[in-house]
Amino acid sequence: MGSGFWRQARAFFFDNTLTLFFASLVIIVAIIKPVFLDWTNIQSILRGASVIGIVAAGMTVVMVAGGFDLSVARVAALCGIVVALVNGYGPLVTILAMVAVGLAIGLVNGTLIAKAKVNPFVVTLGMLSIASTLTLVVSGGRVIRNLDPWLQSLAQGDVGPIPKAVMLFLAVAVICHLLLSRTQFGRHVYAVGGNLEASRLAGIKVDRVLICCYVLVALCSGIAGTVLTSRLNSASPVAFPGGELDAIAAVIIGGTRLGGGHGTILPGTLIGVLILASMNNGLILLGIDPDWQGLMKGSVIILAVGVDILQGRRSGRIRA
């Protein structure tokens, strides 16, 4: 990543009003509840950020390309159930099963969107319903427990001071970041998100790029479902409720444009994920009813979009 990453980080922090706002919020919460900055609580925040962060890394790639995916939370739950059912056959079979499910769903979503030109909202909303049904059917509507030790240890515990789940999240985030920032595929993703028709005329295989983006976010969802299953030592057909909203919110808060063509995973989405996780934790410490967290997240999304539009108008990329 090198010096380029740190230049992006400095620019993101000082140019993103929303980040400064939440930095102030963290300071206020820490003053009211000093336990907020205890390392044990910070570890809890990081663990809470890990699953949504893995999904958000893949979601960033899709949104940079000008799309989005509403099915990610149900895909994660489905993959979690599949992993729990086959984990007794060993790590290789379990991972291959998870990849097969994610690959199949990503291919269906990407093909319908890229080839059949169906709106991403329609396709991924339909896949959300399909994945929800499959999750209930495959699991029999029950929570699956008693996982093998290798799966239990995958995302439980720490390596030194860092939780394993966080290390898995960072590994996925770095890989996706490098795909976007250091490869031809990444350059094509930005080009497609910036102007799809111009990219097609320039010789970019737009359909292939879009399909790959949706496969990637489905695979990230599968990994997130596996990590969640390991962390909870169980798989539930109703796991990860509202995960799609959290993932999209984190990406938007991180500065990725809704129209595509602009955004970063490191530092953008990473900071967005940490902001959401810190906000959730802070609200709990302050004794605020969890039912109000949805209001806070929705307000943050609206604020993020408003800030992005205002900054875009000042820079000339969005007309008033």
C-alpha cells in the first residue's frame, strides 16, 4: 500500500466532514463513558465490525462499478448454514461448499444484471427472497450447533492482542483493496462505474467486469457467513438481520459514490465500518434503546449522501 495509502488516508480524513463529526462523537462518548476506550471494549467493537466489514469490502467493489447488492445478508446466512452442515467433512470440503454457493449466487446476479440488463434492485431483491427461503429449507428452520473444533477456532480467540475475526476481515479488505487499486480489473471497475457506455466503446468487457463484481461480493458474503458461524459457534437461518443495510451504510459513509466511479476500501470503507461499529457500541454504553439504532443509521446515510452531494457540487462533478 505504501505512501499512496497514507496520502489517501490523510485526504479522506481531512476532506470528509462526516468523519470529523464522528471523531467528535467518539470523543464525547469516551468522556461520558471512559470504558469506551478500554482495550476490552475496543476488541468488542472490532469483533462487531469484522463480519459487516468483510461484506462491505465486496460491496465497495460493486458500488464503485455503479451497482449494489441487497441479498448479501441472506447469502451470508445461507453460506453459514451450509458451512455448519458440512463442516464435519473437513476444512477443504467446507470451504469448497461455501465458495460453490457464493459463486453460483454471484453468477446468477451478475449474469442477469450484465447480460439480461435487469435492474440490480430487482435482481438482488429477488435473490434476497430466494436465499432466505433456501436458508430455511436447508436448515429445516433450526439453529445448527455443535460445530467441529477447527471451525470453532477459525474466528474465535485472539492472535496476540488482535481478535482472529478482525485479522480475517483485514485480510479480505487488503485483497479487495489491492484488486481495486493495483490491477487492470480494478481500473476497469472504476471506468465502468464512471461511464458504462464509454467503457464499452473503449473496448472494456463491461459484462465480464460486472459479473466478476457480483461474484466477488457473493464470495465475501460467504466468508462473512463462515466467520459469523465460527464466532457464534452456531448457524441460524435468521442470522445477520439488516446486514445489507449496514454494509451499504458503511460503504456510503466511507465516501463511495452512489453513482459509481469513485471510492476506496482502505481507508474509506474501513473507516465507515469502524464508525458504524463504534456508534452501535457507544449507543449501548450510553444506555440508549437498541431499537433507536436504526434511526441513527438512517440519519447517518442521509447525512453522508448530503455531504457527498455538497462536496461534489463544490468540485464540479455534480451539477446544482
